Amino acid sequence: MTQSPSTEPAAPARRYRAFAIRAGLGVAVVAVLLWRYDARPIFRVLGRERPAYFAAVVLLYVAGQAMCAYRWQLLAALLKVRGRYREFLAYTFVGMFTNLFVPGLIGGDAARSVYLGRRHDRIGEAIASVVADRGAGLIGLFWLAAFAAIFLNFTSIPSSVIAPTIAVGAIALAGFLAAPLLARLIHLMPRPIRRAGGIVAPYLHHPAALIPAIGLSVVLQITLAIGQYVLAAGLGLTAPLALFILCVPIANVFASLPLTLNGLGIRETAYLVLFGMAGMRKEDAIALGLLWFAATMVGGLTGGIAFVTTPAPTAAGKDK
């Protein structure tokens, strides 16, 4: 029986509606910030950024994506999906570029899954590796943010921010340690959860094998903090690197919530609060967040080279 034409586009329509809502919400938050704190000084601050510093941060961001490709390669190898690093690098950049135009991170993740799965004729394992890659990235972020909140809080950031950050890190650690138990309970869970859990069950049974990938995630987050330290230096701001290693991961925890497009607006608000407590002027904090968003967008555009030059694999690992 064929599907009614009226129902076929329903799911894509919902995804694009969600994308539009998230993008609109992010723009609205930024607009409120610009209105509340006067856009003119913020634009003047943005104009101070030295192009060489901004270019260096874009390169640093791209290098971080190359690190992500290696992390994904390690995770895929655990499921016996082995390929050359350049293959994972190309597919990572295809996904990065896709994220600029397809609703949400699911666009880039889906692209990576399809490219790797068709290349090796292992769609299920490819999806699992991408899900594990995303999970390892979040665990590394949560752990680093909690560590920084406990040991690097030399500023007056209140407990209302520090406590939830530590709690998220603790929950992530507890979930990591309980992974083998969760894997054994998958068959008792409701069907939707059972199906989702079955995808990543091989990783849940052996969480220790994820440690190298999580370690790379921590290094990546520190690299992102360094990138924003460089952006601040390009603006002529003077602040210790330790402040960025504290504030950036905490801000990224909030920005990782699927509320706006790539955390737009959420990150700027978090910077306004966190860096503001350390004595940074409001316009500087907002400009820093906007500059980072711009750097990630420019960095994402470099994935267009891979998108154009990488053949789309068909079934059984044959390229078109």
C-alpha cells in the first residue's frame, strides 16, 4: 500500500519547523541582548577584533574537527568498522558542512552515518559509532566543566551556577560507571528505549574502551577554550587562560541544550553572566560569544571542500 502524498512530507516539515523555531529563538535572544545592552558598543568591540587572531581561531576550530575525526575512527574500530583516517576526516567535514544547512546536529550526524555505513555496508554499526561519538563528546564536556567548577573557580561565580554544573558531571560519571548494568537492563525497557539502547549496547558493555575517546573530548574542549582566549586577545582583552577553561565548558554545557541553533543566544547569555562575574564588561562578553559563533560558521564552511570532493558511497561500499 502506498503512502498518502499528504503524509509523506510530514516528518521533514516538522524537522524544518523545529529548525526555524530554534534559529528564531537564538536570533531573538541575541536581539534582546543587543537591545538591552545597546548594540553600538558591542559592534565597536567586534570591530576591534584583529583578523589574524580570528583566522587563527578558525584554523584551531578546524583542527579540533580533525581531532573529532580521529575520535570517531577509534569508536568505529570498536565495532570492527575500520577505515583510513582520511576517510573519517572527509566524512566528518561533510557532516560539519551539512550542519550549516540541514536542521540540527541530526543532519550532520545522519550524513556521517550514511557515508560510513554505505562505504562499509554496515549501516547499523555506523549509526552506533556516530551516537557513541556524540556521547563521548558530551561526557568529556560534562566532566571537564565539573572539574573546572570544583578546582578552577577563582572568581565569584555563585553556587547556583557551579552546583548544577557539578551535578551534571556527577550524573555523567554515574551513568558511565553504571553502563554495563544499563546494558543488561535494556531488554526490560519500553520498546522505543530498547531500540535506541540496542544501537549503543556494545559500548555500554565495555565503557572502559571509551576512555581514549573521552580523553580526546576533554582535550578538544580545552582547545575550544584556548580558541576563545585567543579571540579575547584579538579584542585586546586581558584575562587568564584559566578563566576560559572554567567559563567556556560551563557555558558549553548550557549551549549544548537543544534550544537554539548551535547554542546561539544561550552561549552569549552564559558568557554575559560568567565572564561578567569575573569583571569582564558586558559588551566584551557578548561580542566574544558572537565572534565564536562566527568562527564556527566560517570553520564549518571549509567542510564544503569535502562535501564537493568526497564521492557519496552507495550500497556495498561502492562510490558514485
